[in-house]
Amino acid sequence: MAEVLTKPSRRIRNMVAKELRLIVKDKVALILIFLLPAALIGMLWWVTDMSEQGSLGFGSSPGGGGAGDNETVSMGSSITIGLVDLDTTRTYSGEDLSENFTKYLEQSADVVFYNSTDDAFRDLYEGLIEGYVVIPDGFEANLTINEPTYVEVHIDGTDFLTEASVQGVIQAATIMFRSSKMWIRSEVFPGMVIEFAPEGGYLESVFGGFIVIFSSYLGIAMTSAQSIVGDAPLRRMLLTPTNRLEVIVAKVLGYVIIGFFQSLLLITLWVLAFDLNLNTSFLSLVVIMSLISLTGSTTGILISAISSTRLQANQMFLFILFGTLILSGFFIDVGVLDEILPMNQGLKLLTNTAFKGLSLIQVIDRVLKLVGFSVAAILAATFIFSKKPTLG
Amino acid sequence: MAPSIDHEKRLDEEKPLFVEEAYFSGARIGDAIDWCINRQDRDLHCLVEGNLTSTGKEVVFRGRILKVKKGVLTRRIAVLVEEDLRRRRVGELDKVLTVGGDGSTQDDVAATQITVQNYLKRNLSDDLYYDGRELQQAVKDLERMKGQEVACTVWGKRASDKLPIMIRGSIVGASTSPAPILPEGALEVRVESEGDTSAPKIYLVAQPQLLIGPRYNPNLTVIASKVYIVPYAWKQAPEYRDVLAARNLTVKVKGGKKLIENVSFSIREGEMLAIIGESGAGKSTTVKALIGDIPSTGVSRIAGIDSRQTQKVRHFFGYCPQDLSYMYETFTPLENIIAFGKQYDIPEWQLIQHGKSLLRDFGILEKGNASTSELSGGQQRRVSIAIALAHKPKVLLMDEPTSGLDPDNRNELWRYLTYINQEYGTSIVVITHYPAEAEFCDKVAVFMRGKSLVAFGTPEALKEEMPSRGFAVGIVLEDVNPKAREILEGVEGVRFVLQRGELLKVFSDEPLEIIAERCVKTLKENDIGVKIVKTRTVADMVDYYIAITRGLIQGIIEK
């Protein structure tokens, strides 16, 4: 007689259906799942509406970006800035003013010289420089006749951390240049041009992108962190022919589906509420959000498999929450961890595609990292879960 | 070591397999069929005497009735042969035989005498039988089981040379096609070659009214006369004697401490077992080891399958935990049954059908649309049992099902358990803290801390091991007196006294009348008022349990 031939795929499918049915049955949870994205985006909308930075556009008025005023203390760090000197005027009898400005710039940062703005833009895109300054034609002429002048500062909109540093360096160089030439009565304004960002508000897109990824990842991780430890009937389920790997996979898939819809709603609201025009296709967004949901779900399941009680799971999740927040690379430089941690990869995936316009194939390394992390988390969770007795 | 007892009377004491029986001559096969139709949801068996139509030889066999058919011309009973009772066996009998009336030539057996028996339990068999002409119906039924591993045995004639042939294999295809009279059904059966000498072959099983001629290789086409289908082929258990068996079952923890040691007992199909004992005596550990949930040494088998084959053995037992939170409280009872039942690869339509019938039996069908959390404790417990029975297990294991229930609900639950046992034929193992509940069961296993299993047997056999074969002098005092027990234990000839309030049971190996007189006299001397004296009071399981746990008697382990 044939051996047991029941298909694991069928059992997994049944369990996923059961998980979804449980959510559908829990009306409050269902409302919360879809209310959460709306609330988050609503909050962001309200905050940006209140904030002066909210209306900051890209490549528009010079003199913006006050956020970096106090960042000059970090000048000692190795910031590489490109410089394109387009000034051909020679109206001052002394030294070349644009070259003199460049020297001040070199005191604060490594300066790479470019002949054209296109080359500088390409290097900024590839991350070889953190920003570049364009000294326009007529820089010296304007200064000698005491007319205000400006320098264009191009920064990478996807790199929230270095933005401030670049602005600080330019500010410092401008102040030092200005104070050494007290005969100049007019001012030198650094004009901000933020590159690689979708059309729309600055704060809304950069901070909104962070919110979308952060809440998608951790939202689903939080939900799934309770999925094993809080599921008492699961013990009984384990006395059916269902094995533990099937349980883990089914749980992950169930939460990926929920997380996917949640994060898709989040991203849709984000785009619509702030009228953003992302530089990527909808399909790419779907793939990215699915990946984020997958990693979030596997992170949560791993927490749930490790913990023995709900309290343990809650504490562990909080630890992960703060760890992820601090190490997200959004606020401080986290070095090599930025290339390892799953949420950082998700954040980079979104910025590289939606902001910089890269295709998914071009960022396949990050996609593979997320998939690899998920597989490893599933296997680890199964291994840990299999060590626990079914009936306590 | 506890002594073992020989139970010669065991066979006589066993419950009868059937509750009613009827006898019909071959000429009255129509009446026999009517008798069966009136009891169509029951597990019906029969004893047939008659002649094989092919050889004319006499045949006697016993079997389970698969199907009865009473048409204008045909009167037929299809029987799955369980026992060949011929004195002189000439050749093997087919596994499925069709029985017709006296003088029938169309069926395998022309019966001279048929004894039909109605077994107590409901017919829960999933196997199906079709005549060759009913293949179209077989195809319809198989469509509902799509995706399952379905085993099939076909008897018929090969299309090429019209010689009888029997094939056994798994169904890989089923279809109907238009035919001149009625649509015809056809099955494709993949047959593994014997001894792995050649590659498996796919046979086409066709209906006999095939007028156009086979569209398939005639050598591989079978014109069916009998088709026997087993839908869940993978769920078949091997032949077994005891539905649940433990031999020298030992469970050790990491430190080397033995939680249970050399536990040996077994129960037959349809029996109920109560496991009683102190907390920490190893009752739950034994059950966990039996279902393969914790590592153990020794033998533990359920339906003949080693419990270490966890994936397979889980199809044969249902587990009902003590904790009622082990089911989805937002789901309705039926949704719970479906959620758990589907993991056994049972189609949803079948789960709904079986689930509804379970809920109806348990008196909670009307609560079918309410979420489980809205039900009372007793009703939730019944839902939990229904979930455990969704996949029609051979054994139902229950961990303290009556704890937390009031006496009324407890009695009601036992009524349902007895009903399950009788109606579904399911063997039941119940862990309980109440020795009185052991009286409801066929067998009792008593566990003691540090000693594992100390007694096993029928409640009657265990009680007979008490002094005077379980009889005692019963004395009811006028008032509760704690000193009475000590005083009576000092009476000459008294082995021990068990006291429950005003009632004292005095156990002795000497004649009870004499002991009664001595006891009454002693009580009077001590100014203790006596209300009633009974010289022959029967001991119950509570008395037995107290006596064995206090070391007053030695347990027996029935083999």
C-alpha cells in the first residue's frame, strides 16, 4: 500500500487560508490593518503641512536646507565633493575669486574637479561623490560689482545623512570665503539642488519613503511576532500531519499577504496624498513591497519561534524595533551594517528604484539579500520551533 | 512485580460485535436486502452460505456488506470478504463477492442462506463498490475526491481475449464519454508490476456496454464487472490486533530521570480506557509517548503503526486537549472542524458532511453559526471532541476532559463519550483525576508517582483483587467520627478500612458476617452510634484507587 502521500503544499495552502480567515473574522484587526497606513500617511501629511520644510521643492529656490547649519562640526570627516567651475569672468585684479572659493572648499572636504556638470552628476549618481558645487559664470563679476551671487549645490536626495554634511561644508567654505573678503558687500548664496528624487515635496518623499518601509517592515514583523507564541490552537494543529516547516511557511505566507496589502495601501496613499511622481513602475513597487513584507514576516516569525511567552515576544520585538530604527542608516551612519540589515536594504531598494530610477535587475544584489535573509530566518525559526515540545 | 492474571473468560466477556441479527434463505434475498436498506447507515456484516456460480462448489464466508441493490430483475449484495470459512479451500476467494439469490447465475455466489448482522456502530467506511455497469457513477464520485490517492481493484474481462482478469492499482484518470444509449464511464488505473520486473502499466477500465469497441490497446482494456475503490489508500492501517499497544514504554528526561518506566498495556478496537493516577505519576507523559510527541523507548503502536512514524500515525488518533483554548474561538464549530480536518487531506465537502453529523450527535448543530467562544464550557468541550473526531480516528485520546465541569455536565460528557464509542466504534483513552469515572470504561490503568503503571485491567477484574473479591462490610455511622476508622482497623480479621464521611467500608479476607458482628460490637464499646450495617457492600473504583495508592493492596497488570 502506498505510503503517506498527502501533499505538503495542500496543507500549507489550507493553513494560509485559515490564517486569512482568522483575520477576516477579526473585524477590529481588519480595520486596524487598513487604518494604520491611512493614519500614518495622514500624520505625515499633517506634520509636513505644519512644517516649513514641507513645501520645499527640488532644484528650486536657493538658500534652503537649513537643516545642515549646525553640522559643520563634522567637517573633519572625509566628504568628497565635486566642483564644476564655470566662471569665466575675470574682473577682479587680485586672485581668481572662484579658485579662491574652491580653496576654502578644499580645506573642509576632498574636492574632485569636473569640467562638465554631466560628469559630476554621473559620479553623484554612482555614489563616488557626496555632492557637487557648480560655480556659475559671472561669479567673480557679480562679486566685484557688489551684486549678490550664488553657487549651485547638488546633493543626493536619497542620502539623507550626507545631505546635511555636504550643506555644512558648503556653508563653512562660503563663510570663510566671505569673511576673508570683507570688501565684498554683497552675499554668496548656496542654492540647493536635490537630485534623484521624485517630483513632489522633499520631506514628504524622503521621510515618507522611510515611513513606508519602516512601518511595512516593522508593522508586519510585530503582527507575526505573536503568530506562533500567541496561537494556542497551533499546538493542536501540530498533532495533525502538519509539520513545523509547513507551519512556519504557512504563517510567513499568510502574513506576507496581509503585509503586502497593507504596505501597498501605505505606498498608494503616500504617492496620492503628496502627489509624488515616482521614477519606477508599479510592478517594481509591488515586488519591493512584497519583499519588505516577506522580510518583516520572517523576522516576526523568528521572534515568535524563539520566545516562549507573549511577553518575551513583545520584549524581543521592542528590541528589534529600536535596533532597526537606530541602525536604519537614516539618522546616523552605521557603516557595514547598512549593507546587511534587512530594513536598510529595503530602504535602499525603494530609494534606488523610486527615486534614482534604477530597475530591479540593477539592484538584484539587494533583492537577493532580502530573499536570503528570509530563507535563513525561516530555516532558523523551523529549527528552533522543532526543538519545542508540542503539548508543553 | 505485580502478578498477572490469566483471563480465560476474556473472549466470553467481550462485548458482542453486533446488536441484531436476521436469517434469510437464498430465496428470500429480497427481504435480506430490505433489512439492509432499513439500516443503511449502520455497519452491516453478513455470513453467507451458497455455491460459487463459476465452479458450483460450496462456499461459506463472512464479510462486510458494501452495497445492496434491488431492481426489477437484480437482487444483489456486494460483500467485502473478511473471513473464508470453507472447510476445503479450493483457490482464493475474490476480495469482493457479489451474492445473489438461490439459483442466481449473474452473481459470484448463489446464496442458500444469509445471516445479516447489524453491528452497533455507524458505517464509517470510505470504500466504495460499483458494478461494471455503474462506472459512470464511479466517475462522478471520483470527481469529488480529485487530487487524492485512490486505490482501485477491478474484476472483469480483458477486451482482447475475454479472459477473466483482476487488476489492482491507483486511479490516474476518470472520464465519461457519450455512448449510443447512456454516457459511459471509464477509469484509468495505473498498475505496478509485481516484483518490479517491468514498468507500471495503465489499464483502461471500461463499462460492459461498450458497443463501439475499445479505443485503447485491447490488451490493456478491462471490461469491468466489479469495481472496488478505496479513496484514501494512504490511510490504510496494517493488520493489527490491538488498536493501541504499549510495551515496555519508557520515557527519560535529559538528566536520566525516568518519567515512566516499562509501561505495558493494550486495548482492543472499540474499547474505552481510563488512565487514573496522582499528579506527576506519568499519565500525560504516557499519552504523549503513545502519540509520538516525546521521545521514548519501547514499543508504542496505534492501529498497528509505530508512533515514531509521526506523520502516518497522526491519521489514526485524535487528541482532545484539556485546555479549551486549543481551538479557534472566533471560528464557528464547523469552521474549526474544517480548519483542523483539512490538514488530514480530507475534502471540505466531506468534512462539512461529517462535521455536521458530529455536531448533530453532540447536540450543538443549532450552534453551528455561533463562534466557539459564545458556547458554554460543556458545549466547547463537545466541539473540541468533534474536532478530534473530524478525520475518523481509530483512537480518541482525551486529557482530563471532565476537569472544571460540574457533576451534571460531567455525566453528560460521559454519556456523549459512551455514545461516540458505540456509534463510531472509536476506541477512547481518557486521562482523569476522578477514579469514579473509570467505571464507565472497559479498561483502567492506574499510575503512581515513581512506580509508573501499577494496575491495568477491567474495573471488575481490578476490584476483584481487593479482599473478599471486592466485597466489604458497609457501616453507616450516625455521625461522622474520625476515630472510627482507627478503631475498626484494630478489629481482629480486618485488613483495612476506607472511610468516606459517615460511610465506612471494612475489608477483610474472613467471612464478612463475622467481621460485621465484631465491628458493630467494637463500635458500641466505643460509644459510636451505628445507623446501618451491610454485610456485603461492593467496592467501587474510588475504593480501589485509595487502597492501591495507600499501598493497602497490590495492583495487577492484565496481559
